[in-house]
Amino acid sequence: MYPKSTFGYDLEFFQHYHKDLIVLGDGSSGAAVIVLPAYQGRVMTSTTGGMNGKSFGWVNHDLIASGKRVEHMNAFGGEERVWLGPEGGQFSVFFKKDTEFTFNNWFVPAALDTEPFNVVSTSSTHASFNRAIQLENYSGNVLDFEINRTIRLMENKSIEDLLGVDIPDSIKYVGFESENGLTNTGNHAWDKTTGMLSIWILCMLNASDDTHVAIPYKKGDPSALGKIVTDDYFGKVPAERLQVSDGLILFKADANYRSKIGISPLRALPLAIGYDATNLVLTVTRFSLPEEVTDYVNSLWQLQDDPFAGDAVNAYNDGPINGSQMGRFYEVESSSPAAALGPGQSIVHRNAVIHFTGSKEDLNTISMQLLDLPVDAISLG
């Protein structure tokens, strides 16, 4: 029996409850990834250190072990899942037509919550899935589509090429990339009158009391680029939890205070970095961000003046609400642009998650290459 919070513990747990789990790994470095077809081809967790290594994805063991299904959302956890936007507004796929935008009326579509994806192919380094889905949005328009999702284990060179870094031999790492395709299989085009979907990738990661997220942004005149960060999703984020400096946003992700930030496509860069100083884990998320594209779905829970003025990247910190909370996790989220697709057309959104572990000096070599900052600077004290 492996101790809790290790990869071995999570692997044995999933082997008990999900016999169809898929493990990606090279067998020698200790890098390994668990993927579950039952949860939409979701990456549940990963490690750099084999069975005794730290498990990076947040997993809701209690809910999974209970075998129960709950209303609204089954928060199984998982360090990378695919959802679809928008969450709120007149084109929402989480609220039924003409209902109020309150939690009682909010439901994650079953195809993105409790229903499995089909396994297309697997190997020791990849797993491919697909699923045909039909959803009706808040405006009453029916959307028929297919999701094709592939998870690939990343090797040293592909990580170095994607991030533009050199990885020292002393650092351990695990990386995976998801390729998420969305195809309009219906008979009508998706546009600003019918509503459009977006590919929405959410990464639930274990938090410590000393975890922060660093998100670089495009500098420039607010009259041209708009505000740097939206920070009032759950009430304004306190100043001690959010700092905007010259080209960098720092966000406290300690799972002690529920909060969320968003960056628009005019300000976003295709990079977000989490640093857990307690466990010496540097987590890099790199994602698709097409240039000169600004129509992103707006997920605010209200009828919207501009339903295509949404975020390209978000970070979320869980925390106690009324004395309870979902779990000790934080999230990094990336989205595709709104999918203006005619019948048979597709878009693809890629999202890569790479964890580095080692000494602080080792991790500095990565953070200096990515942010020109040491890891100690990824902190609000």
C-alpha cells in the first residue's frame, strides 16, 4: 500500500474503481500519466517519480469511491479535462432555456460529466478518444458535434522545443499534451446569432499553502488592449492574493480562499506557470492562442451585451465557502476561440502540462528561461 498523495496510491485506487484506466509512461524515467475513458478521456494525475513519486492531479477519492452521482457537477477531479463553453449567457450549454442564472439551474452536461468517451487507440505514449454529442443552448438552438481528444506523453525534445528551454539532467519531469478537436456534425453553421461553442480545458492541481500562479501578459495601452485582468468573479480578489507588475500577474493558489482571475485574448500569452514552493514543483501550462483572434465566449452568469468578449486563460483557487470546500486544489484553464464552424468544419485546441521537480536551484534554471525570474519571485509572501 502506497501512502496517500503518491502516484502509486492513486494508481491502485483507480485500478480498483476503473478497470479500463490507461497508463502512459516510458517505464524508465519515472514519468507516468493516468487517463480515464470513463471521465471523457480525462487525465487524472501524473508523476515524475514512479509509484513513490508525488501525484500532481487533484483527485476526489471520496466521491469516486462512493459510487454515487450528484446533481449539478460530479467533481471527480483530474489534472486535465475537456469542457465546452460558454458556461453562462444566452448561448450557455449549462443552463436550460429561460431559466434563471442561479446555481440551482446550473448543470454540467452529462456528456462532459458522467458519460464516457469512446477509446479509439492507445499505446504506451498516447490515448485517443471520441464522442458524438448533441446539446441545446440557452437560446434553444441545437448543436450537433463530435469531440476528438488525444493525450500524448511528451519526451524531452518535444518539451524543450515547445517551451524553448534546455532541461538540465538533474531535473525530473513529466509532460503531456492534449489535442482537442471540435467538429460541427450538424446541418447548420454556428455563428453569433445561433451561438458558438469553445473548447475549454481545465487543470485541477494539488495546492499547498505556498503555491502561486504566474501568468505573463501583453503590455500596452489599456485604450487599445483593455484591462489587464478580470478579478471580480467571486468578489474582488484581495490585494495580498493578486499582484500585477510589469508584464506579469501573480495569483495566490493555496486553496484557502475561493477566487478566480481571467485574461482576455488581447492581453493573454500562451503560458501559465504554477509553483509549489512547499513541494518544489514547477508546473508549466502551454496552450494554443491564435493571433489576431478576439472572439472568445463569455461565461458570465447573465444575459450579456457582448457574448463573445470572454477570457482566453483563467486561474481559479478553491477555498472554504460556508465552512466547506470542494478540495485542496487550484486550476489553470485555457480556452479556444469561439468556434465559427460550418457543417463539417473543425477547430483544434492544444494544451500541454509539464511538471518539473528538483532542487530550487534546478527549478530556477527553468523559471529563468521562461520568465527571466527565479522561482522565489513566484510568490506574494
